Amino acid sequence: MAARDEAEPITLATAASDIDEALIRLERGVSAAATRLGARDALENEAKRLANDRSQLMHALDRMTARANRLDRTADEVSRRLIAAMEKVRSALSRQES
């Protein structure tokens, strides 16, 4: 909007031109605001998706940790039984040699 001398009378054409310019500025502002809101919504959606992924990964990690602990306990038990069996075989072989 061009600066005007206040003593200068406002004509219908001038007023219409001022309104057109104001509407153009308003449309640009609304468009910029909508773009910012769209970007914010996209970021919020991405944050929600990442939080959901994180939650799923934490549950999977908990399950895998529990499974690894069970496998460790099982391996320890198998090792203990294997050692006991080897000792029995050694003992039996020692008795046979005597």
C-alpha cells in the first residue's frame, strides 16, 4: 500500500486498490501459516511414529534379553551335566583299568 497524503481525498478506485493489496497480503500470510502448520503436523506425526517404533524396539529388546538369559541358564545346565557325565565315564574307565 503506497503512502498517501492525508489531505488527499480517497476515491473508490483507491479504496478498492487498498483492499486488493490487503487481501493479497492476507492470502500470503494465511498460506505461510498453513505451510508452517503443515510442517508442524508432519513433525508431530513423525515424532509419534518414532515413539511407537522405540516402544516396539524396547519390547523386542526385553524379549530377546529374556531369551538370552534363558539360553545362558540352559547352556550352564548342559555344561554342568556334560561335566558330570564325563566324570562318570572317567570313573568307569578308571575302575576298568584297575
